[in-house]
Amino acid sequence: MQEIRTRYPKYDVLKEQEHWDEHTREIVKKRLGPFPKNNFLSDHEADMILSIAMHIVYDNRKDILDYVVHHMDTTISSPIGEDQRKVGTPEQKTLIRQGLKAIDKLAQQQYNASFLEIDPNQQLSLLEDLQKGKAQQLKDWQQIPQKELFKKLATNIVSAYYSHPIVWSEIGYGGPAYPRGYVRVEKGLTDPWEAKRDDKE
Amino acid sequence: MTKNNNDYVTHDCDHYDSHRLNHLNKRKYGDEADVCIVGAGAAGGVLAYELSKAGFKVVVIEAGPFWNPQTDFASDELAMESLAWNDTRLVAGSDPLSMGHNNSGRGVGGGTVHFTGVFYRFHESDFKVKTQDGVADDWPISYQDLEPYYEKIEKDIAVSGPKHFPWGPFQGPYPYPEREPISANSQIFRMGCEKLGLRSVVAPLAILSAPFDGRPPCINRGFCNQGCKPNAKFSTLIHHIPKAIKHGAEVLSDCMVTQVNVDKSGKVTGVTFVHDKKEYFQKAKVVILSNFCIETPRLLLHSACPQFPDGLANSSGMVGKELMTHVGHDVYCKFHDEVRIYKGTPVLAATQEFYETDQSRGFVRGYTLNAHGSRPLGLSQNLVSKADIWGQKLYDIMRDFNFFAQITLVGEVLPNINNLVTLSDEKDEYGMPRPIVKFSYGENDNKLIAHGIKSSQEILGAMGGEPAFVIPDTGHLMGTCRMGNDPSTSVVDGFCRSHDIPNLYICSASVFVTGGGCNPTETVMAIAARTADHIIEEAHKGESN
Ligand SMILES: Cc1cc2nc3c(=O)[nH]c(=O)nc-3n(C[C@H](O)[C@H](O)[C@H](O)COP(=O)(O)OP(=O)(O)OC[C@H]3O[C@@H](n4cnc5c(N)ncnc54)[C@H](O)[C@@H]3O)c2cc1C
Ligand code: SF4
């Protein structure tokens, strides 16, 4: 895919972990893996989530995306509710399982191959259609609203991706800050441990 | 009022261990409570404190956990989504609301645990929108009715804010000094306002600027929406509820109320609740529903019985109707230099220059602008789910995360009878029907939104910011059990007593008649303090009769 573009190549937020409270540290470090076997997702489904995630977050690093897949599996396996669901949309478990099947069917119909077999540009164009609700006719779309499927997948994927400490470092986010907090918050000021730009023009 | 020693408590919330009996059959007021409050949020906390202090036997029943900030909270967005009411709600309408973390808390403290702490009074005009602008309806109470309670709440929790507040009837000073320093994002906002000749202030906050009541001042870690670990931000979890417990109240957490029970005479006898899959009954002389704008109508409608086939307190048919939110659009502009919106208390500056109706703008009512911080998960989630931005575009924005400044609108949405909460056929884990929450913006709302976006871009533009993107967001919920003098068009009276059932009160953001153009919680708490006074007075009247 692309080169990793960061203005903070030397910054590693994980180096600050000894300054975090224990509860937070434990939570964040779990995101580095290793991850247990998936509870709900089949291997094929997990591979599909991983490929879809590459397009949603525009990144193909497997170590990070493994956490994204793990988070998706945890969310769907959990009995906790999904905050809101549009009237007429099935529960997230069904939406995702049936949705992934429909995506495979769509790939078959359009390109004569499964989603994992078509090339990345074809995958991307298929996802773009879904997001707009304009994918080719399939009878599955009566049960699986395309836009809701896309939104559910994409929201869950970015939630995990932007909770990954490697990504935090790349965007120059200071991360957890308890108990020390931030002292220099005003314009142009940074605390000594925060990310510093290396690309200043 | 002299402060009773019971007002002084520790803040680690471990008092919970000594007061909450594991055995729900050995409850403190298992036989009968004077007052049973459903929901330990903003309103429920204030009511529990005031009523237990006045000597009432108070039981508070809360669906969610009794959090311990030290062990339960983390400096992490994803993990702290658990502070929200995650139970699935069905949404509909042309602008379906995002629920959960966006507007609903669950657990002792309710929404105050993860709220931003921006703390405003309503203006006089907010209570008489119909008289002034010919839209919506007037409240049965005025600013003057709430004024002493606003003052009391601000003192009780040591609100920090400017010496001079230039809008509305209250001009300051606030009990505690304004926060200092303010974040880069808030500085840019204030400098932009100044360039345009707009007045701005350091935001009044329910966040400490100096030690108070055994709690430390804010350390600017920026995770107010994830629960404040150091206890610098007020919540009823750390303030009102511990004090209420010291005054004798019992708090039953992890207990979901599933029914309000009534006898043949049509009076409320108590509530049914579920803990660990087992059902219990709490008898009470008075029941107060403080369980917010979705769960209150859901509970009232679900409690329908032969005497009240359309649900309790619903002879007007208004239970569930006129649900309101605030326009909450997030306006982002990009700067040449770093802003770093993750740092500091999220909101540290604001303006209410656009608050009152100005006919020349082509719409009625107005809005507040808050300089607003953000963290990576909140921003990326919103970009994907609300602004349809993903893939390379999302990546490009997020790589420049540190270069954006943000302003958030808090704009008044006019009440509309078609924005409402009803019951669906789908059941939740308690066997209660899931609510359907329907919401669409109206014409006036859309004009207000366009105006607010433009003003925000002008403010940041004056500082050299380039308009980058706008996230169509909402914030806060109000209405669904509105107050009023006329029982045929409202659910409760000006003291939050239901018109239909004399010993049933509804007291939370759900009684709002209109939404105002600013963050609502100080008004929720002032209403609750006033309702507490009313209940105390009524009881004294009863004694002397
Ligand atoms: C992210 C966020 C930021 C916010 N920022 C601000 C801000 O800066 N300023 C501001 O003024 N406001 C803010 N708010 C709004 C504020 O949180 C609410 O206005 C306030 O909490 C409403 O108070 P309430 O008492 O009406 O309800 P809540 O505080 O929501 O309390 C309701 C309680 O009832 C419980 N409950 C519900 N149903 C049942 C049941 N059946 N049985 C038992 N218990 C039940 C819930 O678990 C909850 O604890 C924010 C809200 C959110 C979510
Ligand atoms: S910014 Fe301040 S008030 Fe907010 S969570 Fe951090 S310490 Fe608490």
C-alpha cells in the first residue's frame, strides 16, 4: 500500500508507559497481542475483515490489523448492546455475518471470484459502492442494508485502529496522561515527553 | 444553612462496600422508603442528597455499576465506552441520533461521569420562547424561579469561571476563579473572536481550578469524556451520592427498574427492579423518575395497566413526545502550526454572542460556540460514521491530527411532536420492549446549523485556519416528559409532579420544554434542587395538617 507518513518518526508513546497508571497500561498493552483464537469469526470471515480494514484505514500492517480483527471478534461476541441500531437493520452479529456473505456474492457476481481473490482496486471499488448504498442488485440487500453494513464495519475497524499505540505514535498523540497530566498546554508549548516534529520547514 | 458533618466524605467511592448490602432481601429500607429515586444521574444525585439531608428515607435505584474512579476508569477512549448506556436503542427519522457515549450515561453519576463539565445557566428568554419568538411553548417556570438554585448548585460544587460573564442575566463572578492556563485550541478560539470583535470567555466549568472539598484541581489530562480519574471534575458519583449515603440514603446499583407499580386508587406504590436476573419490589411513598429522556418514557409506557392503558402519567399523550437534542456540529480548520487538540480540558473557551434571536439571520433562537478538544478515537469514529470519510482521506486527516483546531456548536433545536420515543416489538434482556428513538431536524434547525458553521469557520479563519471538514454531530438529550401548567398538553407541573399521579414525580432533562442554546446540566440540577425543596415543603404541610 503506501509508505507510512508520519511527522514524528522518532516518537514512541509506549516509552512513556511507566508514567501511566497501571489499569490503563494493562489495557493498552493488550493491544499489542498475542491474541486468543477468534470466538465468533470463522477464519474466512476474519481474513475478510482484515482485507476490508486495509482499505478503511489505508494501512496494511498485519500486526496492527490483527488487533483490529480481534476487536471486531470481541465486539460481536459480547452481550453488550450496540448503542443504537437503525430500525430495519438486523442485530450486529447477523448484519456482519450475513453482510460478509453478501460481499462475497457481490464479488462473485461482478468479478467471478471471492472478495479475497479479487485485486485491491476491485475490492476498494466494491466497498465504495457499499458505502454509497449503490452496490449491484442482490436479494441479500433486502435484509442487509448496505450503508448500515459499511458503517458498522468501518466504525468498529477505526475504533480499534486508532486505539493502537503504534498509530498514536505516528500521529503524534500524547496518549494516556494520568497521573502526570499536561503542564504545557498553551500554543507552541509541549511537555518534554511529547512527540516532536522532525519535518519542520 | 450550616454544613452537617455528613457532608464530608472520602471520594474513593469505597463507602459503597460498607453500605451496599449484597443481600437485596436485607435492604435498609426494604419495608418502605419515603422516597424512591430511579436513576443516580445529575438530577437523581441532587435529589438524593437534598432529600436525605432533610431526613427522608431515600432509596436510589441505579441500573448501572457503582464506579470507583481509581480502579474502574482508564485514560483510554475505547475502554471507557463502557461508561455509556450501551443497550441497543432503535433509531429512526431523517437524522437518526447516535446514542450511547454520545448522550447517555449508565451507572452511579449517570451522564455526569463522562460529561465535559461545561456549565451554563439558561437565559431568561429560554423560558419564554413562545412569548418572545412565537414558536414552541413557554415554560411554567421562569429564570427567576431557578435563579437561587443556579446559585446554590454553583456554590455546592465550586464551579470555576470568569469574573465577568457578558451574556444573560448572570454576569458572574463564579465561586472559583477561571481556569488558567487554557489550551492552544482555546487560545486560538479567543484570539479569533477578538479579531472579529466578538466577546469570548474562559468557559464556566464544573471542574476545579483550586482544591475543594478534599478534591484536587484539574491536571489537564483531557479525558473528561472518559471519566475523571483524579476527581477534579464534578460528578454526582463523587459529590452528591457519597454525601447522600452519609445522610442515610441507600443506593442500589446494578438494579434495573422495569416497572412503576400503581394500586387501585391510581397512586404509585413503588417500583419493580431486576438485579442479577432476580426481581425485587421497592415500596415507597413517593417515586421520582430521574432516568433521563429515553428510559423515563420507556418505563412509563411499559408500565401501562388497566387504570392507565396508555402508560402512566400519559393522559395528555405527551409521554415520549418532543424529544430534543442540541445541534452539535464539529467544525475543524487546519493550521500551519501544531494545535494538539488532545491536550487540556476539552472545553476551555466559549462565546454566546449568537445566543439570542436575531431576526436578520433568518431563523429564531441561537447557539453557543465552545472551543472543543478531541482525541483520536472520537475524531476517527465521527469521521467514518457521521461524515462518511474513510480510506486514504481518513488517513491523511489523521496523520495531521495535531494541526486541526475545533469549534463545537451547541445550538437550540425546536421541539417537534414527531421527534419521539415509542416502544418497539423487540425485547431487551429484561423483557422490556426496546425504545424507538425518532429524530429529524426542522427547517429552523437547519438554518441555525448553516449559520453556526459559518461563524465557526470565520473565527478560526481569522487566525489563519483553513476550513477542513465539518462533522454533523449532536449533543445532549432533553424533553419527552415536558412540564407545563396545562395537564392536557404536558406531563408534569412546574415542580416536576406528574399531573395524573400525585405521588409520582419525573425529574431529569426529560422535563425540559425547550432546549436552550447551551449545555443543559446546570439547569437539570437547578430544577432538581427546586423539586427537592418542593417535596420537603409538601411533607411539612402534610405534617402540620
Ligand atoms: C459525552 C457527553 C458530554 C456532555 N457534556 C456536557 C457538558 O459539558 N455540559 C452539560 O451541561 N452537559 C453535558 N452533557 C449532558 C449531561 O450528561 C446530561 O445533561 C445530564 O447527565 C442529564 O442528567 P439527568 O439526571 O437528566 O440524566 P442522567 O445523568 O443521564 O442520569 C440518568 C440515570 O438513570 C439511570 N437509569 C436509566 N434507566 C434506568 C432504570 N430503568 N432503572 C434504573 N436506573 C436507570 C441511568 O443509568 C443513569 O445513571 C454531556 C453528556 C455526554 C454524554
Ligand atoms: S482534564 Fe481535568 S477535569 Fe478533565 S478528566 Fe482530566 S483532570 Fe479531570
